[in-house]
Amino acid sequence: MYTQEITRKHRAAFVLVLDQSTSMQQQVQFGRLTATKAEVVAYTANALITELIDRCRRADGVRDYYDIAVIGYSGEEVKSLLPREGFNSVVELSRQMPPLTTIAFEEDLPDGTQALVRHRQREWIKPLAEGTTPMHEALHKVRDMVAEWCGERNNRESFPPIVINITDGEPTDCNDIDLRDVCTLIKRTATDDGNTLLINIHISTNHRLNSLIFPMYDELVQACDKARLLADCSSVMPSALDEAIHELKGRGATPPYIGIGYNTTVVELLSMINIGSRSITQLD
């Protein structure tokens, strides 16, 4: 299980689910840089999309290895944030590359002053922070998408979809039971190579709180109710990722690991995204 190599015959599916509610306008620290959560999440998503396209470049052009979807949720709206509704192939995306845009972050300098740091990036996703948090509706949409993808004949033998939900709060459109139920439905979708992997990442501005990154079961014993809820909603990570997760967590970490991040910093968010995407890097 979870061993299928990624080829043009056996494509992989990658889904980012992004909280774009009002609370995402809060500022967070990224090393010496300061930005809103919405800006950081958009920057991360844009960098990942561009990286996935670049992984598929060969001398004969971009090869069709990945299907990518990005779903945003805020207020009364759940929508695709890429050009086409649902999944977009990397070949389609490579033909619709947005122009390079300058992204500016504030940097804290050693003398206590601040300066703007500018990055050039292709902006597939624009930062947004407004409205409530219809997470249940978004995840239900994702469930339908991955179930359809897994059910297609060409995808039956593929590595199962990877879904990463990034949020800073709780859903406003369901209770805990409903949230568990919809996440269970996502995790039950499967290809012949395994069940869909669901990773939930909660980002925080309170760095005084301890974070949980791919926790072991023992770490959840003392965790708060919200963290345990996220654990119930997330997948157990496959053994193929044990080494990478052990490197991130350090000495004393032993599998199995749960696919959640709770009270994560921006650096930890990027580390988790990187590990999640490693599952789908084996290309012919």
C-alpha cells in the first residue's frame, strides 16, 4: 500500500483546502518576516503549485503526472481557486501560468526598524480573509471530488489522493460530530493503492502554546479537546513517510504518526506541506 510510483499512466491527485475567513487577516511571524495568515497561506499554495509543475518538466515538455485542486472557503462561499472547477492537470496549469507578481513582506531588522522584503512569485491564489468558516461544506465538496477521482478507471491503480486542510479556527457550519463524519467520508475514499490521506493543519499566532506536529498517539493523551478532534479527523501517515517525519520531530519519535498540525508556526506549516508533498514525488 502507498507504493505506486507516479507516472503518466498512474497520475496523483493533490488537494489544498484553504480557510479564507476573517480571522486569517491576523499577522504571524515567519522568521524575521511579518505577514497575515492569508498572505502566508496564499504564498505557500502558490509556491507548491509552481513546484509541482516544475517537477513535471522534461526535455519534451510538461508531463501529465498530477491533478491539482485548490478549494477556498469563507462566508457563504466554497469555490475552486484554480482556473477550472475541480481538478486541474499540471499540463493545463502550465499553459495558463499567471505572470510573475511581486509579493511584499515586512522584515524586522536588528536595529528594531522594519523594511519591506519583496519576492517574485506566480500568483495562482490571492490572499483573502473575510466572512465565516464553512469548513464542513468545503470538506464535503472535497469528498465528492476525491471519490469521483478515485472511481475513474484510469486512476484505480494510482497513489491515493492527498488532501491538506489549512485553517486557523473551527468550522461555523457544523458541530464536532458532523466534522468527524465528513472527514471519515474523505478518508474512506480509496484507490487500489490505499485510502485518501487527509492532513489537517491548524496555524496559530500564539507561540506560547505548545505545537503538535505529526503527533504520536502518546502525545495526544495530554492534548486539548480541539487537538484530539483534529486527530480524529486526520489520517495515520503511511510508513513511507516515517523517516521524513522522524527527521522533523527528532529523537524519541516513533511511528505511527497522525496527520495533524496543531498550533503550528509558519515554519512548521511549511515543513508539513513539504512532507505531505513528498508522497507524490516518485516520477518515471
